[in-house]
Amino acid sequence: MENKNLGWRVALAGVGVNLALGVLYTWSVIAGGIPKSWEWSAADRSLPYSVACFVFALSMIPAGRLQDRFGPRWVIMAGGFLMGAGLIVSSLAGSSLLGFVIGFGGLTGIGIGFGYASATPAAVKWFPSAKTGMIAGIVVAGFGLASVYIAPLATTMLKSLGLSATLMYLGIAFMVVVMLLSLLVRNPPEGYQAEQIADAGSDNAAPVVAKAERNVHWKDMIKTPQFWILWLMYAFGSATGLMLIGIAKPLGSMALGEAAFWVVVMLAIGNAGGRVLAGMVSDKIGRQWTMFGAYVIQAVMVFSLLFVQQSAVMLLLIVTIAGANYGANLAIFPSATKDYFGIKNFGLNYGIMFTAWGVGGLVLPRINGLVIDATGNSKITFILAGSLMIIAAMLTFVSRILASHDEEVAAGGHDKTKNADIKIQPAS
């Protein structure tokens, strides 16, 4: 019982850390405070956000290695310091685009990556495998939910304090909060078996076929077709969601006017809810079917944005569902990485998998900024994003075929993967 309670303490501390790190998702609100006198183009306004997404993803690799080796506490603490420092640097940058790219894009991006990389792996190690999706979904939900309070808070602060002071105060506050919460996060002791706290014979066990889980080294992981199929699906799903998050406030300006920040809030609520729901559903019906459903629905939502931007009710409904479908990626892919490549090297392996998120966040929001500069709207980008969602949905069937093949290989004893510590695990 003591171990079980400590697991929930770690998980809830991870939620708190992510509630601060989610400042990334409020960039559209922050960018709205950039004075017109700075004469930044739409592409300029998207650049700090795009760079932050990419740097965030890249920093997950060294952060994953560090937390695998030294534990999550010090990595999260460093992340909190760097994230806050990046916001403070941005507050001092004046009208310099380079200053915002270095501050928000670089330092804040690295800090977010360090914190995010350590919160989820530490939490899921405390729980049985049948709860991996649920716990991952709960922890990362904090990141998605952050905009619910940061968006209105930042909107109020921008009106009363201005951009520079807002970034300064947010930087100091988030630095302190994350560094304090890091003290509550730790890995289980050596030899701890999460299955010992599982309820024997529970009716809630995932009704899926058992498969062999391998503790795969990252060098072997990137040689597998399964990794690259998952990477592409993650990149496509992330690109679409991050593009919508980056333009959330201006997207709602036509229908909601000054209340456009509600688009950011509703997207965040959907984002957080989708992470928890998708994690729980994927534990029951499998990762692939959950991905397929999320991608198909996301395609419908993105194409719908071509027609409903003037209707406040429909717009808020669509962005909420779109946020949920995007959030599903952030719960499913850490779970899938653990399922297919094991828990031993999970921090580093998921850091490498997470580069897909960074590439998606760098490319499509940037493309959308250029499209807006050229055409005045995002219609072309919406068509591109919807098409990517259809492709991603089809790739889930390829991934399922590869998974079936891997199970047959493992069952037949012909698996030649290095560092393959075989054990029976709920399949996805």
C-alpha cells in the first residue's frame, strides 16, 4: 500500500509539473500581445513557437538518457530552471525576434523537454502494465490542461501589465513551481515489481492478446520498421494538433472577437480529456484501434474548419474534439513505445520517438504561417492536415501487421534483437 500511494504521489506531481510546462500551448495568446509596431509577419510570429516545439523534442533525447541514468528529480529541476529562464530572457528581448527564438524557442523549449521527459516514465514505472495507458494519459493531461488557466491568466496580465512583464512574472512563477514539484518525483527502488500491487484476477484487465515485450536498445529500435511507422503516425498527428494550437486564438477572432481565448481554453480541455480517455481506451481495445479512431475523427474535424469558422458554437465544439484527438497521441505513443520496446530503456527510447512530435511542430505551423502570409487564411493548410490524418489512419493497419509478425517471431524463438529480455505482457 505504501508503494501504491507513492506511485500516485509521483503521478500527481508529474501532473503538476506538466501544468506549468504547458505554457507552450498558450503561445497564440502570448503572440497576441506582440505590438503591431514590431511589424512581425505571421511567419515571424510562428517562429518562436515552432522552434520551441522542435527544441523541446530534441531535448527529450538527452533528457531521457539522463533520467534513465540518474533519475527524474534533478532532470525536472533543471528543466524548471531553464523553462523559467527562457521566459525571462524573452521578457528582456524587446522587439528582437532572435531574442524570442533564443528565449522562448531555445531555453524554454529545452526546459520543457527536460521536465516532460522525466515526469511520465517515472510515473508509469510505479504501476502495472495494464494501467500504462491510463497513468500516461493522466500525467500528460496536465500539459494539455495548462491552457485552461494560463490562457485567461495571460490575457488578463497582457492587458494590465504588457508583454514584457507578463513573461517575466510567468517565468519566475513557473521556475519556482516546477523546481519544488521535482522534489516529489522519483523512480521505484531497484527490483520493484509494479505487478505486485495489481489486483489479482481483476475484471478490469485489458482484454487483449499477450505478446512478448522486449527491452530494446535505442540503436536496435530505430532499425525496426515498427519504429518508423509509429514515428510517421506520431509526426502527422502532432503536426495537425500543434498547427491548430499555434493559431487557436486568431482562429476564433472572427466568431468570438475579444473572447477568442475561449478557443484556446476549449482546445486545452479537449487536449487534456483526450489524453486520459485515449490512454484508458487503448488499455482496453489496443493502441492501434484507438489511433485509427482518433485519426479518422481528426480528419473530419480539420476539414470541417473550412466551413464553420463564423459559427462560435460549432467552432468551439470542433476545436474541443480536435484537441482531444491531438491529445490522444500524447497518451498512446509513450504507451506504445513501452509496449513494443520495453521499460528498461523507456526514457531514451521515448525521447527518440518524441522527435516525431518536434518535427511535426516545426514543419506544419511554419508552413501555415507562410500560407497565411501568402493567402490570408489557413484553408490550404487545413486540407494538407486532413490528408495527413487519412494517411496516418491507414498506417495503423501497417503497424498492426508488423506487430503480429513480431509476436510470431518472439513466440517462435527467432527474435535476434539485442538486449531482448522476453516476458509476457498485455499486447496493444
